[in-house]
Amino acid sequence: MTAPLLDRLKKFHEFALEIGLARAVLALPAPRMLALSAPSTEGGSAVFAKTITEPEINNVSRDLFASGHYSLAVQEAYKAIEKFIQEKTKSTGLSGTQLMQNVFSVSSPKLAWSKRSIPSQEDEHKGYQFLYSGAMLGIRNPVVHEFNWIDNEEVALELLLFAQHLLRKAKAAKTVEE
């Protein structure tokens, strides 16, 4: 609640400054409940190079990330996941959330990590169906349809690491024969 209010106040103040109604940029203190991590001595590009190792993601997002185009880097990473899954399952007619719900369907999946014969395996499968679908809906769609959705290096790294996890999990999945 506090963060969105502060963001709106900051944007209003920047607008007032832009049109000449304000004289200085408003500096708002960080909320006390905000737990900031300790600053890293490494730059984001160095962290990227050490952690983002899957070639499908590294190749499409490395240069974008290094040049500060965080939204585009994340966008390309999630599009790479989508493309990988489309090709692995030969599901070229579907994309985004529909693709993920279809491919990881509980009743007739195209990809799976196990035979889903015990509750834990069923739970894993259903959970990842939601994670893949949610990643397309909550991450890929906004970065594709909104300009500069992600403008923070740390957030971009987190989303790229999540993308890498999803890609590795998709690589480990077996094609289910129907």
C-alpha cells in the first residue's frame, strides 16, 4: 500500500517539476519495513555471467541485460522458454498461457517429469503447470505488451533466474506418449 502511494507521489512531483510548478526533486525516504539487501560489489553483468548459463536464455538476453534493456532481456528469455516447449512438444499452434496449460495438463500432459502415480508427483506436476502458466501470464505478457515494464537490474536478474529454472525443468521433462 505504501510503495504504490509513494510511487504515485514521486511521479506527480516529477510531473510538477517538468511543467515548472516545482523547484526540486522530492526525495522520499524508504519505508522502514523495507528490507534492502546489502549492496553487491559485483555489477549485474558479472552476476548474470556467473548465473545465467543456459544457452537458450544467455544468447538472447545477455547483450540486452548488459546494455540496461532489462524488460527486453526478460521478454526474450520467456519467449525462449515458450519456443523451446513449442518445439519439444510440436505445439506450434499454441502460445503463452494456453500452451503451458495444454502441455502440462493434469489429465493429458505432453510433458511430465514422472508417471504421476503418487500424490507428491501429481502435486509437482500440477504446481509446475501453474508456475509455467503464471510465468506466461504474469511475466511474459506484461513485458511483451508494456514498454519498460522492468527497469530494475535486480528484478530482471531474479526473473531471468526463474526463467532459467523453468527452462531446465522443461529440458528434464519427458514427452508423454498418448
